[in-house]
Amino acid sequence: MSLLELVGWVGSAVLIISLLQTRVMRFRVLNTASCVVLTAYNAAVGVWPMVAMNVVLVGINLWVITRFVRQRHDTHAYDAVA
């Protein structure tokens, strides 16, 4: 197994681990990390549709993480609908 293949397997493993998370922030952080690794891997092997998808997912995850961080002290962010 080459180093490049190992990077692909590690990225896939982190992606699977991210999907097992029950905490949303941990899911987003792990999912972002896996998407970054898989973006590099797919670019190295030339799978451009997967590169594009992972770049978009990184952007979405970073947007959600930023929103969570900004709202962490906002009591209204945690209000439940009656």
C-alpha cells in the first residue's frame, strides 16, 4: 500500500468516525478534517468531482461551525419551540 492510498483510507476512516458522533460540533469538526484530507487525496489521484464536492462540504462545515461559535453564548439559540 502506498502512502497516497493510506491517506485515502485515513480520510475515509475519519469520515466514518465523524458520522458516528452524537454531538453536532464534534461531527462538524471531524467531518471538516476528513473532507480536507479527502480533497487532497482526490486531487492527487485526479478525481475532480470528488474534489469539488469536498471543497463545498468544507465550506458548509466551516460556515456552520462559525455560526455555532458565534451563538454559543446566545441564550435564544437554545430556545425550544413549545
